[in-house]
Amino acid sequence: MAQLHKKFSGDQIKILFKSYEAGHISRREIEQTLGIGKTRFFCIAKSNSKGGGNLLDRISPSKERAAERGNGSEDPYRTAT
């Protein structure tokens, strides 16, 4: 899975989600454009709605992997100590 910050700038993603919130573009169109699934879409949408800072700084690759698998684990490779 490619990381979004390598394919799109934070501003590009923000524009897409603002267009979605305004009703100008559908969820599926954003998913296809960004190459993400429904779970990842809503993870980003939630993060985007919180505001502040750079959108992509708040989303780590480990959270991307967890969102794609559909579990709440922040780091799936971390072992319990």
C-alpha cells in the first residue's frame, strides 16, 4: 500500500475532503482518486474534521495499516511486553 503523503500533498487531500463535505464530490470518487478503501476514507475524514496541524502528520503508516485491516491496533507488529 502506497502512503498518501508520497502521492498527494496535505492541501490536495484537504481540498478533496472539503469538496466532499460541500457535496461536490462523492465518497467513492475520493476513494478511487486516492486509491483507498471505505475504512481508510472515514479514518481520514475523521482526522480532517478535527482540524489543526498538517492532516498527514496526524496519520501514521501503522494507523493506515490498521485501518485497512479494520482493527483498532495502532502498531500491529508491536509485541506485548
